[in-house]
Amino acid sequence: MAKEFKLTRERLKELEAELNYLKTTREKEVAEQIKEARSFGDLSENSEYDEAKNEQAKLYGRIAEVENILSHAVVFDETTDSEDTGVVGLGCTVTVRDLEFEENAVYAIVGSQEANPMEARISDDSPFGKAMLGKHIGDIVEVDAPAGLIKFEILAVER
């Protein structure tokens, strides 16, 4: 079974736009690079031609990757019913308190394609994300991290 990619509508549109750009504009640019490099003569010793072919391979690799993501995308709704308020799910922003260091932090729980730890966007597939899903405000959550067991208290959940 193929892996599902959980995406927001915004990320889905970004990927569709990227795929359109890669298949139209970028593909023509790379084809032009190859054409120009061929004009330099002997292909066996033509580094420009080799570089253009490598660029083409990277381009086709990225096109295949984006097409795979889009074909297996599951769009999650970032809004919720009032009965789900306070429950951690995809698209939530969670405020937690590290019980060991007594520090608060705010994280967004997102799909793996949108994760960026530097921006506090944590994947639902990560140990932290998995531990948080389905929990409520006030719950103490234990996260089995590489550094050991870390305990967090959920202070707030927002959509």
C-alpha cells in the first residue's frame, strides 16, 4: 500500500503550482541548456552537456516525486467542530510546558510534507506528533525522544 501524504489545502496548491512550473517553464529551460551544450561539439568530453543532462535527471526526479505526493495526498481540514475543541489533531497549534525544564513552547502539528522543526512545525509522524495526537488540554504527555523520556503538559490547543 502506498504511503499517504497528509497536506493542507495550501500545501496542495503549492505542490500543484510547482509541478506546473517544472513541467512547463523549467523543462523548456533544461531542454534549451542541453541543446546549447550539444552545439559545443564532441559529447564525450563536453562537461556542459553532462551538467545539463544531470540537471534534466534531477528535474525528472523532482517531477516524479511531486506527482507521487499529489497522487497519494490526503487533504485534512484545518477547521473543526466545536465538540473537538481542545483535542490535538492535524492542523492544530499546541502550547505545551516541558515539565523538566519548566519552559513553554508552541508547536504546529502538520503532515510530514509540511514539517519544519526550525519553524516549530512538527510532523504527525514524529515521536512528539504521535504522542500529542488525540490528547486534551491538561493532559500530561510522555514523549519517547532520542534524549530519553520527556514529559509535557498541554496548556492550549488552537485551530
